[in-house]
Amino acid sequence: VTHVADGAVTDAFRSEVADWFAAHNPVGWRDAVRAMSTEEWLDFNRTWLRTLNTRGYGAPHVPREWGGGGYSLHQQVTILSEWARVDAPGTDLFEISLFHVPGTLLAAGTDEQRQRYVRQGIDGVIWCQGFSEPGAGSDLASLRTRAVADGDGWRVHGQKIWSSHADHARYCLLLARTNPDASRHHGITYFICDLDQPGVEVRPITQTTGLQGFCEIFFDGAHVGPDGVIGGVDDGWAVAQSTLETERGVLGLDVVERMGHHLHRTVQALASRDEEHRSGELTADEAALARLLARHHAVRALCGHAVDRLEQGDHSGGLASLMKVSFSELLQELADWETTRRGEAALVQRPPMHFCGYVTDEPALDWLHSWGWTIAGGANEIQRNIIGERLLGLPRQPRPR
Amino acid sequence: MSAAPPILAYQSLTDEQAELGRGAQALLTARRDDERAGADVGWFGIGIPEEMGGSGGTLGDLAVVLEAAGWATAATAVSLTAGLTAPLLAAADPPVRDVLAPLSAGQLAVAVPTADPAHVGADADRGQLSGTVQAIGGDVDALAVAFGHDGRSGVALVPADHASVRRSPLVALDPSRPLSAWQLDGVALASVTIAFVDGLVERWRAHLSLVSALDAMGAARAALARTIAYARDREQFGQPIGSFQAYKHRAATALVELKLGQALAFRAADDLAHGDTTTALAAGLTATRSALDVCGTAVQLHGAIGFTWEAGLHRYLKRARTAQLLADRPATARQLLARTAAPPATRRPA
């Protein structure tokens, strides 16, 4: 593996990445996945992650000493781009394991926690996130799941919801209230909770797509040891904020690259099909496609700008919210257009597909799934509050009394 | 009025570029109606190599000045002279150096047709330019016209004082950019400066898209800055109106559009300097639209005062509309699709 010390994206680096994905992409995987049992699908995902990890592509952002690729942000974008170019499967099943676990533990965990969990997660142990609750969605700080001191550990009582892949997860990154007397943002602690124990019940929730992507988790006295606290007791809110920032920004880069290659393939197909129209009037399809393509260039330029800022050490944040709003709404537009183009063919649903990637060959599924992106990771309405208040400096909304 | 939030400005400029931008904003505000503003300080030659008679610097440097022109809603001819005409002349085979030097020195301000280059000067095969051309630019020295002749494409610089030219001012929708009609009564190609340029039409569209996008984004930045200041100061129901979520969300959406357009337009300047027209064409289609959205939002979020002539928000709205009409058109869309289907042989790494 060529590791460019300064993290630069050279032509050699790009072609090496491109060649690797071209050689290792499990061609035909979308159809294969349709016929798989859940067990087979889990195996398929684990095998693909192990293959990616031989080059550090599974967690390209994580330092090599922790099992990642140690690539610079610019290199990560290149990897995502070449990955999307051949339409290889994603690693969504391991999203929390690959992004949030190292992101949180390397920043705020103990040495023991890092040693025990980071590499293991990158190797394919599935984690989920236990943040939202039925009564605490956008207003996350109103969460009511309690962790009560029990000996030198804790007992958890309460309910979490919208936890992606919790039905396959071994561990949960859990936010629970440890001090009911403290103010909203204080008195919350960030825990690692082993889901493989009595007192934990996981129930999958069927999504609009018909697939089971997220779950409810019921805690009834589940145990967390003293070594399961991340950061300080009652100090979990600050730790969680940094995790959410990750979710908003970097995770979108994959979708942006997939949309880009999809649009390019569509342009190529249209160009070869509509040869006779080339010099005539712009068709409605061409006009819409050109607009989406141009919009995609803008979103990609904004992401590139954000990556440049981060590489230059500007962690003031904020650009993540702009990226999230723009790429998720573009995906909704793109999927809507593709679905409309399919016409009556889009009325027929093909056998459901276990979820392994976005911007698929199935526009109606993408279209349905696009609300996952505009809602998850802080709904776009919440992002607009953040943009208005933190970036534009507009006064806070008066709080209801 | 409170200071504009730092997020409004494009953040990836060098210190020198940021300084150039501040200088441009000040000068172009002071000389808002002067079509030659910036000519005496060398801006008309930015991006043209010194050995060709230019001022040196990059298209990225020029981009900063062009964005400032939109911000100030200034009449300066720098956009279409340095941003469109000069790079075409510099790309000519052979290059027309004798014109680039006076152009860079600000002695040759240029007007440019508002129509797509494929539709102008179409009957030049008889060796003459005829017809009426609507152009951006008023009190300038020449009109830059695209033409086809002997199977080649070129650009002709028709002097305003040419015997076969009659120029008359038009009342423009956008009061900040002079508009004129040029009647060409058989202007012999042999009597004017001409330059043959490979791929002229695509280059023309790309540069026109770029300068329009930058100009529009400048106007949008100024319009949003005024809106945010107003949102903080103006109170209704006992609260600053910017605290209300319906208002805040519209402002947030405007910022998303501003940052999308800005990132694309400045990226396009870089790409075009490396010969890749793709992002410039995309910017013409979408950044100008984003700017129009932002400027419309600015009028709306000012309420009735925003609808008055005196408040001046109409200047941004019209400025963005001009830019959008110049670049967001079917010819640009078709060019973008064609370029995407057949990408250049060597691409810059993304």
C-alpha cells in the first residue's frame, strides 16, 4: 500500500485506489443481496468490511495504530469517490462502529476503552447508538432514560428509539440521565452498554421502505460497569455533541460521491440514446438533468471547501450543517426525478433489498429512503435553527414557558 | 448596523486575495457608476500573464474583484473585459498581444452581447458583421462579438467609433449595469481586430458563466448581510424578528444557497484556469439561480421597506437577474451535458 506521508492526493494514489476497487468490487452484489437471508447478508457485510480493511478503506479516517487507514481527509474523499465510481457496497451496517466509536473513544475514552473496543469495532463488531427516545427527538436534552448507581456500576431503565441496526448490535453508545436534579444539559452521562444481557430487549421497526433499518431498545435494569462511562459522570452532553457533528458532515461525503457517479452514468446514457436530439431543443429530461448535475457540482464544491477548511485546522464547525441540508435535499430531488422518469415501471416494487448503499438502481427505494437523510442526524429543520443561530448569529427563539 | 457574520464571506482566500477584495469593495462602492473603475489600478489585466501585457495574477485573484463588483452593484466593465474578453484573446491562435496590453491598462473597456455567442455574428461568412446587437456596457471603447468565418470561430473587437457602427443606450431592467444597442451596418472583418480561438463558443459560455456567477454571488452576499442586520435590529411582537423560526429558516436557506454558489463559483475559477470548463458551466446554471433566490429572500424578509426603491434591495435582485439571464440558459445546459459526456482528456484531481 502506498502511503503518501503528507496526505496528498497524487495521480498514483488515485489510480491505485481505483484499481483496487475495480478488482475487489463484488460485481452483481445488488441482485445477490436480494436473495440473501439475514444471516447471509450479515456475513456478506462482514466479509466486505474485512476485504476493505486489508487496505484501511473500512475506516480510512482512523489512525493505522487503531486499525484504520490513517488517510488524510482529501485522500478519504478520493477513496469514497473511487468506491462510488464502481458502485461497490457501502458499510452502513457498521456506521456506528466505524465512525462514532473511534470518534468518541479516541477523543474522550479511557485507554482501556480504546484498547478494548476501537479495533474490534473496525473489525466488524456492530454497535448502535442509543440517543433518541419516544419523548426526546429533536429535543434530545429532554431524554428520560435513567442510569441509577448500583454498587460500583449502574442500572439502566428506559426506552431508546431509532437505533439503526440495534437488532444486530453487540454494544450501544447510550445517553442516560444520571442526575435528575441537574439542568437539562447537565446530569446526562455517556455510557457503553453491552446489549447481550438480561434487561435489554430490542425490537426492530419497519421503515417506509419496508425494510428493518432501526429499532426500539427497552432497558429494564441492564447493567453497566464503572468502566462503561465515557468522559465524566454527568458530563455526557458535551461528549455527544462532538459525535453528532461527525454524523452531520463526513458521512454525507459518501452520498455526495454516489450521487455524482450516478448522475454521470445518467448523462452518458442519455447522450448515447438521444444522439438525434443533440442539436435540437433541450428536452425536459435534459434540462432537469443539467440542473441536477449543476446542483451536484455546487454541493460537491461546498463539501470540498469544508474539507479544505478542516485540513487547514479550522474546526469552528458549522459547515457540517450546510453540507447536511444541501446533500440530503439534493438526494430527495434526484430520487424524485429518477422515480418520475421511470413512470409506471416505478409502481412495481422489486423484491426488497437489505440495505447496503445509497443511490441504488432502485429510484423509488432511494426516494423513500431520502427522508432518512433529511430527518436523521438532526432533522433539517433543526439544522436550519443551528445555521440561523450559530452561523448567522440570529437571536434565539423565545423559549416556551 | 451590526457587523456582517464572518460566514458570509468566502473563507478560502489567501491573505492577499482577502485584502484585494476589501480594496475592491471600497473602490467600487466609491465609484459605483464608473464603468472604468479599477482600470487605473490594473484590475482589467488580472489573470493575463505579464509577458502578454497583462497584470499577472490568477483567475482566482480576478474572481475576488468580480465578486466585489456584484457586492457593490458597480457598473465597472472589469467583469466582461478582464473576465471574458481578455482570456479569449489570450487563448487566440496567434495571441493578439497588441490589444491585450491596452486592454490590461484599462484603455479598452469592452461591451459584450447579451445573447449566446452561437447566435451573434452568424452571417460573417461574407466577411462582414451586420445586425443589431444588444450588449452589456455603455460608455465603452469596443464591442466583443463572436463570429464564424471560413469554418473557424473568432472574436471581433468592433470599436465604438467605427464608421459603420451606431450605438444607442437602452433603459436597463438593472440600473447598475449599462445596456446598449449596437447597430452594425456591414462592419468589414478586415477593418477591426479579430482573433481566431479554438473552441470559442464553449470558452465563451464558460467564462460568461463564471463572471455571471461571481457577480451574482457578490450581490447575494451583500443582500444577505443587510437582511441579517435588519433581522437583528427590527422588532415586532416585542422580539427581534430574526428570532422567529419562520424567519430564521428562510435566512438559513438563503445561507445554504449563498455558500453553495460561492463554493462553486470560486472552485470554477480555479478549474477554468486549468482549462476545465465543467464547473464554470455548472456555476452559470445554478449559482446564478442561488443568488436570485437569496436576493428575492432579502426583499421578502425586509417586508414593505424591502419593496421600496429607496431601500435599494432591488439593485441586488436585478443584478442577480441580469447574471442569471446571461448564464442560466439552454445553451449552457447543453454545453454542460456535452462536456460531462465527453470529459477533457486530463482532469484535475478532485
